[in-house]
Amino acid sequence: MKIDMNAWNQTEAADMGGFKRLPAGGYVCRVQAVREDKSRSGNDEIVIRLDIAEGPFAGYFSRDYMHSVKRWGEQAFWKGTYTQVTVGKSIPFFKGLLEAFKASNPGYEPCFGETGEWDEQELRGKLIGFIFREETSPTTGKTSVVARYPKDVETIRSGNYTVPEPATRQYYGPASELPPLEDEDIPF
């Protein structure tokens, strides 16, 4: 075999996957789905399915999911999720999450009933900023970018945030899944 070294030296390598990996950083996201769940320790929590709403990575998680469905079928899962415990020592973090939603969506105010009941579905379609960081799985050694820090969208748009250093993820066992997407849930 003979290689044209002139062409070789003047060519950049192609990205064989054709799908750019999401870099760690801040992104304006839109809530695609949300549901109540229980944490491994039995605490109430919400699981939020996000997609990137603005910039060059807009629709990133939708495209990734559709690619995964083609490749893995029913075993595909949505990678852009954020989970927040809503009780006990986590209440300040939950309140911070809702404050980020309020600041990101003018006129939005969480509607709590007299006894504290709340419909998490009111978050669906809302914008929120998130800082994503790189995390490595202790069981597989694979690195991924994960939504970790909710922020208001103006903080993300202004670039007034710091991307945290990569970390090793704590292992909690298999991730709980949101129900499969219906056709009307796919944002394109």
C-alpha cells in the first residue's frame, strides 16, 4: 500500500463518529420531561429530562437519544438528566433549583398547595441554565459530561460561571429511567 504523503500532511483527521461530544461548560436547557421518584435511600426526588436549548449544541440530547434508539432499541436512555432530592437536608438545594427556574422564566412562580403539594409537571417546557462537568464512572472508567449545577439562564448566557474540575462519580447503582419518549415529546 502506498499513501500520498503530500495529501496526508495537508489533511486533518476526520471525526469518525460524526457526533461531537458535549464539552463541560454552561448551557441553557429546556425541560423535556419531569417526574417524581424515590432515591436509593427512599427519599422523594424529582428527575428532570433536559435538552440543550441554545447555541451550537442545541438539541444535543435529542439527537443522541435518537441515535441510541437506532443502535440499542429499547435499551436506549436519555443522557441529559438532573435528579434532585426534595426533602430533608436537600430542601435548600431544591429551593435553589426552583429559584433558578423562577429567574429563568419571567412570571413563573412555583405553585404550592396549602399542605405543600406541588405539580412538578409545571416545569415542563421551562428554560434553566446548567453547568455540566466531566465525571468518570468508577465502575466502567468511562467519562461523560453531567448536569450538576442549576443556574439562571442569564448567568449561563453571560459566561459568568466557573466550570468545575473533572471528578469521579459516586456509584449509586443503575440509573432510574424516565418512561420512553412518545413521538410528541421529541422536540424536532
